[in-house]
Amino acid sequence: MDLRKFLEQLDSLKELEMLEGADWNLEIGAITELSDEKNGPALLFDKIKGYPAGHRVVSNLLGTPRRWGVAFGLPSDIGPTEIVLRAKQKLTSLRPVAPVEVSTGPVLENVQEGDDVDMLSFPVPKWHEYDGGRYIGTADMIITRDPQGGWVNVGTYRIQLHDRRTLGWFTSPGQHGRQMREAYWAQGKACPVAAVFGAHPLVWMPSFLTLPWGSSELEMVGGLLGEPLQVIKGKLTGLPVPAHGEIVIEGECPPPTVETREEGPFGEWPGYYGSGVRKEAVIRVKRVMYRRNPVIVGVPPLKPPASANATYIVKSAQIWSEIEKLGIPGIKGVWCNRSGGGRYLTIVSIEQKYAGHARQVAMAAMACPTGAQHGRFVVVVDEDIDPSNEEDVLWALCSRCDPAEHIETVRNCWTTPLDPTLSPEKRAAGNISNSRAMLLACKPYYWKKDFPRVNRASDELREQTRNKWKARLPGLAR
Ligand SMILES: Cc1cc2nc3c(=O)[nH]c(=O)nc-3n(C[C@H](O)[C@H](O)[C@H](O)COP(=O)(O)O)c2cc1C
Ligand SMILES: [Mn+2]
């Protein structure tokens, strides 16, 4: 459950590069982008300009499928689709394990309280050129308790650094943390909140998955780890915070009638500064706990297909698991495409079992909790298509989908202010919704057997030919 163990693992696999002397102001962000575009290693920044040695930032921590595989404890030599399959199996069989309260842990090595609180004492990057400020919270965990039900939610929502003791908290409509803070505000109260900046990937992971309302992310962490997550009871909020968190804050989020600040713009995951700048709620920080030589985990959203974080691997696995839990048969693979930021284009391959099966799968992929949030296109392909192979998916779409027959659109779906397609009129009206398209790129079930044969040479003929001609044409050898 310790981020530092994971860093050691990456280091031993030559998947971690240490860099000294970079500037928090745009330089860390630009290095992160250039390196991620080349599928580079995780980057651990130390001796950041103007900050003491040991106050670190790590980016691209999970920038490739392989590093997610390492986080899941899988062999380091298996490919992306295999990682999705194994992760899906893990998620499907997972049983929740409640966290265990401990009295102390590494996070208590340093504490700032009251007037001593100083969020500027951490080397928080300004990630992109047009960002409205520095963002400490990208791959973070925001912890809140429902004032009615008493259950604790953890979500990843971006956090801007306004000043020593003030943070900006942006969450899109429908998010659990947002619903909870609104419930406090409705009672005229500030919402107690804790936030974690830096945690082990498996401790962080459930907070970016869309679990059902009432379902505990911290219990999912226990299931993933195979042991209860160790938490400390926050002194001010009573909220459970990970004992091995790198930097953890406690504070409160007052109603917007009491205080707001301008938030954004921020370079966002669809590849734009979509939501611009708005007044948003703030967190008044009352207490900071942090480990010796703390490491902020930074995941600046990048213009796709770069991502700084291959969360699409986990989302693919989770959507697959959610569809299977509905009892729908024949799912052979799920792939959330990188160019869609892992959300705008989901491809599912199936072995069709009955007429209407493909449409059912498309609707399930669109409506299951993880798939419902902020999507645009769902494409269903047959079992002969690898959903992670973009060119094959496009070939299937071009050759098996008759648009008038096989494309359906659905309006008024759940989206976010980040959505670049939201028109000025819709934004002004507060109509944060978009439409979805389901594209069936599979052979129609009822005449599948009669669908024209594919004109590619058989595996046997290809093999024979390769063997016979490889001396003259070495390029043919695999
Ligand atoms: C790196 C990263 C950053 C994210 N930033 C935000 C954000 O700023 N605001 C937001 O509403 N959702 C953000 N999300 C998506 C939410 O974490 C996700 O929708 C999750 O389901 C929210 O938790 P909840 O379902 O408990 O509300 C982000 C996800 C990731 C992976
Ligand atoms: Mn939740």
C-alpha cells in the first residue's frame, strides 16, 4: 500500500528516471508531455527550482499499460490486452475489505496546523501554458462523508493551489463528492473534506472509477490489496485517511455563498481548455500531514493520444467486468481508445449469440456505471477483431457497418463542462449534456454465416509461403 515500494519496483525494472533541477513552472509539465508522447519512463523530479531537496513530484507514473500491470502484480512481459483481461478477472472476483484504523503511520511524520499551514511549501507544478494556476491535485483522492447516509466516498477531482491555505475544488455534475458537498451546503454547513496527494496506484485507482452511489472506494482498495487499507482518523474531520499517503490535508469546503474563487482554465483530458474559467468552491486547509521527503503524484491531462496515465487500461477492465456482471454473454474484449481520452470511444468485441445481442452490448457499455460517464461512441465488433487494434477496428467499421441500419444515437446523456462540443448556448443554459452513438460494426447476426468471406490468405498458406520465401524476402519472417 506504499507508493515508495512501487517506485522501487519501477526503478528495478528500469521504468523510472530521476531528474534534478527542473522548474515547477511549466518545465516539469513540458518534460512530462514530451516524454509521455514517446511512451517514456516514470519521471521522479527532485531538487525542484526554489524547493528543498527531497520535496518531489512524480509524473507519468502509470503512463504505459506495462506499469499498470506492475501495479496489479502481473508479470512485466505481458501485452496490453492481456493486462486488461487479467485486471478484469481481478475486478470481477474482488470482494470488498473494510479499512482498518491505526493510530499512527508515515503520513504523521510532519504536521502543519492553523497558521503554519503552507501549501506553497510543496513544489506544485504549473502544468500547461494556459493554466490559470498551479495544480496540486491531479491524481488525488478527495474524501468526504455523506451527511445523510454516513458512508465515505473517495473521488479524483482536480485541485488548484490558490494560496497558502486555500485550494480550488472542481468537480463535474453528478460526481459523488459533489453531491455530498451540496448536501452539506443545503443545511447551511461547510463540507468537511480530506485530500490525498500521492498514494500507491491500487490505493488511488478506485477513486477514478465510477462505483455505484453508496459503494465504498476504500473497501475496494482493501479488496485489491488483499488486506485492509490502514487509515488514520483525521484529527479535525474524523475522515479516514491513508496512513501511507504522501501529503494529506484536512479542511472544509464552505458553501459558495460564503466563498468562491476563479478556477481554471486547466488543460483537460479531451485535449482542450474546455471548461474555461469559472467561480468554484474552495477548500480552506486547516491541517497538513506529510511524509519525510514527500512525493506529489502528478497526472497532467495531455492532448490525446498522450495521457500521462494509462487509466484506459483500468477503465476497459472495469467496463468489461460491469457488462459481465449483468449476465451478458460472449464478451471477448473491451478497449477504451486512447485518442478518445479513454472515454469518448469504447470498443467491445463479442461472439454474437443471438439477434439483438450486439445492440444489447452497446447499450450496456453505454449505461454501465463506468461507461455511462462522459462517453460519445461505442463500437461493437466481432470476435475476429482485436478491439485494441485501431486499424482493424476501422476496417470493421468501414466494411460491416451500414450507417442507416447500424448506427443509433441517444440524446441528453451525462457529460461534463469539459466537453469541447458543448455549444455556448447549452453552456449558458446550464445544459451539460451530450449525445451518444452506438455503431454496430459486426456482421448482422441473422446472415452472419452468409457474410462475404474475408480475402486474406489463410494462416497455413501464409506460413508455408513465409518459410519458402524468407531467404529472398527476409522481411516476411515474423
Ligand atoms: C487523472 C484524473 C483526473 C480527474 N479529474 C477530475 C476532475 O477534476 N473533476 C471531476 O469531476 N472528475 C475528475 N475525474 C473523474 C473522476 O475521478 C471519476 O468520475 C470518479 O468516478 C469520481 O468519483 P465518484 O464516482 O466517487 O464521484 C478525474 C479522473 C482522473 C483519472
Ligand atoms: Mn464514489
